[in-house]
Amino acid sequence: MEQNLPRRNFKKIFWKWFGLPTVTLMGLLVLSISSLLLYCYILGAPSLQHQENTVFYSKSQEVMAVEHGLENRYWISLDEMTPEFIQATLQTEDRRFYKHFGFDMKRIVAAALHDIRAMSKVQGASTITQQYARNLYLSHEKTWARKVKEAIYALRLEMFYDKEKILEGYLNTIYYGHGAYGIEAASRYYFHKNADELTLSEAALLAAVPKGPSYYSPYLHFDNAKRRQELILSNMHKGSKISDQELLEAKQEPIKLASNPSRSKKDIAPYFQDLVMKEAMKKINMDAEQIKSGGLHIYTTLDISKQQKLERTIRETMDGASDMQIGAMSMNPKTGAVLSMVGGRDYEESPFNRAVQAKRMPGSTFKPFLYYAALESGYTPATTLMSRPTYFELEDGSVYEPSNYNGYYAYEPITLAQAIALSDNVYAVKTNVFLGEETLVETAKRMGIESSLPAVPSLALGTASVSVKEMVSAYSMIANGGKEVESYTVEKITDAHGHVLYEKEHNKKKQVIDPSLAFVLTHLMTGMFDESLNDYMRVTGSSIASDLTRTYAGKSGTTRTDSWMIGYSPKVTTGIWTGYDQNKPIEKMKEHQYAKDIWAEYMEGVHGKQAFEAFKPSDGVVGVYIDPNSGHLATPYCPNQRLAYFVEGTEPEQYCDVHIPDGTEGYENVEKKDKKKSMSDILDWLF
């Protein structure tokens, strides 16, 4: 008994100091692992949402651009990758990928021992699953806290997703340098190829990059990339993934990198794309980076054929050696949808959008707003005023003397129809002063002009600064019969799964201005192309009238530093501004002609062989033939007769007697019954 006592004491002591703690530790370990697994299970499957490229579509749903923000991504399946690339990556990053449950314990132990010896976290042993977890959810800092979170995410990934899903996600999110995330983006960037077109040599080169995207970039350090590529090929050979012959050929194959890698150039309507981005940010309350990398589908209003026509016309019309600039916009007048837009001659050189951001003096293109106000106040197309040099004394005692282009005056009464066709400045200023300068400001604001407008006599001649976008929208209101117009570029936005985040509502438009007066004004604006309106001076659109095959309404405008042409058909409104960025004077006559030439060529091109569509008069409008010089009803003796439209009850009742031969009877003048003085009599008496 006494001899066995020490042995029993030894067992008791051993169990107390070693056995019990070991069992307890093992129990705690099992409990911890079980708790961790239960915790991961309760958390459920982690989201695999990833950043993707956002795609922009044109009006006809053609892909017009792909945005990828700071990160260039394309998501493809494993079947769309070459098997050689997949094997190269597995041999390099995680050879036991299909054998472990998210962690390679052998590599972890080896790495841990190395870290302990170095007293620092310097060596990693991350599996593909762990790297994928980090790419999706975590930062890349080397801390133990981040590693714990990474482990939890890795467990959840392995618990709820199969290996193929994890591998596919990893290969689509790993960083390959130069802003390219995922194999498809990398393949396009480095080789201008899709991922399923890579050779073994190219696949191994790309597999080399993620270890150090800058250090192993073949563009920055080709020798480093080449050495690592050959190491990967050798490892694939040792792992029996490629043959001796494949190894030799792959190592000897010349590396042909893409000569001009670029992912930022916007080939189709770059200024338009910028406008789409700003509009999308407002509609779905996201910042630019979220939109670019959110995998969204943005459906826009752009008509690619019209955009190409506009860009080509500008390129072929304007002198390539000149630094003259342009702002142009084309819009559907019924909806406000922007169909095409150019904000400058070269986006890469200057992304400043002169169609939207720049504000310039519109010159005589501002006059239609004045003449709408005049029609509203009792003017008709036949209202006459004297065309001659006129002085206006202003409230501060100064004198203002507007002048006509090149000093041309009729020195006789001209009609409103002639005044707008000839762009008579004296007629415009007289009208503005008579109506009261605030009237023009209010009318322009009603039509959508948001820029600051001074209530001065010269505003009739377009001396305030406005944008092309404002002017095109305002002209569209006239074109559509007076309904409100809000320009827009985005029709619909969906997420990557097709869920609609925003869709443009096409509600019934509010009537802003009188439809009958809008039509009368439209018809007046067709006069700039009608040579029959005047005998002594060419109408302002005469230089392009012969190029037009259908009826358009429009108005040109010229200042010392700006040249404009804005006009429309029932389907398209287009505005063109040309000038210099620093308000340098336009001195060459051909440069003043650019806006008109581009407008005419573009409008004819976009209408092409479409069926002719006329402007339709609204109810309450009547058309009569008048003599354009006198404004009276035309007789068979009038050499120039023009169809003019009037609000019913305001049409002339008096026949022209200027051209009737002496002794001719049957066209006696018909006077109004009330014998009241006409608008023309009042205005000529005032001025």
C-alpha cells in the first residue's frame, strides 16, 4: 500500500496540473468553435454585392458609355475565363483552395511562426476565400483585428457559398493595378482582349500582378513582371498543369502589351455624359463615385445618329486651326429630351460645357420673346413702325441710339413680319420701350430664362447673358404651342438587377403661353428664310435658305463676340453658339457664318427623308395673304404676297392700294367701323 501511494499521488498531481486544464482547454476550444460556427450561421450569408461598371444607354438602348469611376470592373463567369488563367491563379495564390474550409492551417502556422520571430505581422497566409472577404468587406491594413473580422467573413462565405462562387467572385474583384479590378478589366487594359482570349503566357503574366500591382506592373517594371510570370509557369509545370512544351512556348512567347491603355476617354457625347451624371446624382441621391461603380443602367435621351451628325458637321464646318469654340444643343420640343449636345471643340482639352455652363449675349435671338409680348399686347404681323435712325432718351438723361446691322434702314414703315425677318433693331427697341422694359423681362422668365435680365431698352437686342440650354428650352416652348419645357437627359435608372430606381414621368404639360400667339410667332419666325418679305435688304437667313428643303422657324443673332442660330421644326429644336472663350471679337465674316451653316446642315441631316411635317395652326387662328410691305390684304397686283396668320378678329380688313394701277376699281379700302387709331399710328406718334 505504501509503495503505491506515490504513484497515486503522481496521477493526482498530473491530472490536477496538466490533465484537467487540457480537457478544460479542449472543451473550451470545442465550445468556442461551435459558438463561432453558430454565430456565423445566425449571421447568415454575407452579401456578395460588388462594385460594377455603370452602363449608359442611348435613346435606342444602344450602349453609349461604360463608367467605372476610380475602379474599372466587369463581372464575368468562370466559363468566360481561360482555364489556364484560373490554374495560374490557383497555383500562385492558393493551391489547396478546393481542399480547405477557408483556411490553410499549414500556411497559417508557418506564417505565424515567421511573424513571432519577426515580432511583427509581416507575412500573410491568406487563402483565396480570405482575400475575397477582404476585397468585399474590409480594408487592407495589417492588424489582428482586421484578421479576426476577415476570418469570420471567410467562414460565412465557405458556409453559404460553393467554391466556384467564391473563386468567381475573387477573380472578378482582385486588383490588377492601373484602376483595373477583376480579370476582365485587367485583360482589356493590358492586352485589349477579353478574358477568354488570353494565351497561357498572358494569363501567367496577369496572375503575377496582384502580389504587387505597382511592382509587378508590366508597364512600370516589365522585368519584375516577366520574372514572376516565369516562376508561375514553372509552378504550373511542377503541379502538372501544363506540359514541357507548353512551358517552353509560354516562356518564349513575346509579350505584346496594349500600346495605348486608356479607360477614361469618352468617345460618344462626352459633354452629354457629364450632364447625365449630374442629373442622375440629383434623381437618385448618389454621389458620382457611387453611380460610376454601382452597376447601374442609365437610359438616356441621346440619339446617337443625331449626335454623330452634329459632331461631324462641326468638324467639317469650322476651321481646324482656329481656337473658336462652340456650344450646341438639340432637343425634342414636346418633351424637353436632349437629343444631342456639344459643349466644345475638344473635350479632352477642355471639359467646360459651353452649351450649359457658359453664358453669352444672345443678340437678336432674344427678339422672339419681345415679339411674343408684343403680340400679347395687341401687335399683329401687320403692325408697322418707321425704320430709321432713332434716339431714345433714358431715365438717367443719357441717350441711346440703336443701329441696324451695316447701317441699313428702310426709311419707311415696315411690318412686324419684316422686322423679325430683317432683324430691325430700331423696331425692337421702340417696341420694348412702348411695352415697358419689365414686360420683356417677365415674358422671358415665363418662357424659362433663369439668368439675370436687366430691364433696359437694349435688352430687346439681347444684351444680357444666357446659356444655350436656356435658349433652346425657351424656343421649344414656342415650338410646342406654349407648353412648359424642362430639358432632361435621363429617362430611367435601374440597378444591376433591373429594379427601377428612377423613371421620368411624362405628365401632361402646363400651358404657359397662349397657343394661338405661339403659332403666330412661329410663323413669323419662318420669315427669316423668305426672300419675298423685303425688296431693299436680304432677310437674315438668306445665306442658308437655299440649303433648306422644309419649313423651319428660327432666329439668328450676332454681337461683336457671339454668333447664334436657333430654330426648330415640329420635331426638333436646335441652338448653336459660336465664339471665343475670352470674348475675343469675331472679325472674319466666315466665322460669323459658322452658326448658321452648322445649324442648316444639321437640321437637314437629322430630318433626312422623314415625311414633311408642317406647323399646325391652333384653333382661333386665321391665315390671309398680305402685302409684306404695307401689311394690308394682298391684291392680284401685289408682286410679293405672303401668307400670314392672325388671331381671329385681328387680321387686316384693308386691301393694299400701293400696287393697284391707276383707274382700277374693285379694291376699295375697307376701314374699321370704330375708326380707332391703329397700334402703328400710336407708336409712330410716340417715336
